[in-house]
Amino acid sequence: MNDVRILDLKGLTKTYNAGKPNEVAVLRGVDLHVDKGEVVALVAPSGAGKSTLLHIAGLLDTPDAGQVHIGGTDMTGLSDRQRTTVRRTDVGFIYQFHHLLPEFSAQENIVLPQLAAGVPKTQAQNRAIELLRTVGIAARADHRPAALSGGEQQRVAFCRALANKPRLLLADEPTGNLDPETSNQVFASLMDLVRNTGLSALIATHNLELAARMDRIVRLDAGRLSDTASHG
């Protein structure tokens, strides 16, 4: 699709409880790439290791073997501080549950990660409103999470993930906690955000209908990955 690979995973292996009777080989030599501007669906049965794969791709976990390249740079051997910097600037995370800070407004939840990255406050506030406007809830900017619907909370979480203009978005069942109608609406908002920013994304989902709306589907099962043809 594009010769610029934003994410390139090579030969990833991960085993829990290694050497013990209850050891579980979660990843068995996984290779996966996401090109610039590409949205890839990661489909897997429960317990197949998709969260582990996403955590390794986002430098929240380390593989037993294999390499993670982000933007063409090998992440192997980075210090904890360097990994934190990459996560803060180059990678955005979305989870099934929004994990918004309850004592802060929607806008403030999006401003905070920008302040942590050194963005001036006024610029961060303007960026937050711009993102909230993109997903259609700018009027709710001053509301705390408890005053927002589930769909609105997740839209705020999307905006927070994109606040620092990352190159790569990693999402783990981002609409899995929503009813089907809300899920479709919220997913459409996410895709608009991704497409409008030219972001690269790896999105784990059980929903095959949502997966079919992405550029490509990869399937993780028994620790191995299979790739399907591109949709677009």
C-alpha cells in the first residue's frame, strides 16, 4: 500500500510462565506491518493474545524475542525514559473502557497529555476543542465524564489519544463496551479522525462488520498471524 512502514513487527514471541507446567505461548513468531495512512483490523478470539500484541507494539510490554520498529526506528534496547517519550509523542492508545479522569472536563482530559508533552496551555486547549468538534461533541467540552454518555466518553478518549498528533494509533476493542447502534456511530467518528489526519492505525475488534470497513484484516490465532487481502 505504501513503502513507508509506520509499524513493523518482526518475529515477535511471548510466553507467560515460561518453563512451568502452565506456560502459555501467546505469540509464536508474529510478523506484522502497518503502512503510512493504513488502517489494519486485528481480529482474534478471546485470549488469543491481541492485547499482548498491542502492548508490545506500543512499547508497554517487551517480547521474549523479535523487534519492534516504529517509523523505521528499531525500539529494541531503548531505556524506559526513551520508551515513555516514544509513547507520548508517536503512539496513541484507545482501550475498550475510556479511562478518562473523572475530576476533569472533556476538554481538560485532552489538554493534560499535551501539557505533559510541553505544549503551551492555550494551544492545547484550542487543539482539544478542534478534536471535539471533529467528533461532534464540542458543546460538551466543559462536561465531566459522569455527565457524558458512553458514546461521548469514548469519543473524548479518541480525541485524547490523538491529542499529541501521534503517527500510530493502537486501539483494543475501542467500541466493545457500547451497544451496536452507538458502536457504529462511534466507530464512524474514529475513522473520520484517522482518515482526516492520515494516521496509521492497528485496531483490534471482535466485530467483523467493523473490521471489513478497514483497509486490511489480520487474524491472530494460536499465537500466529494470517493476513487477508486489502479491501481498498
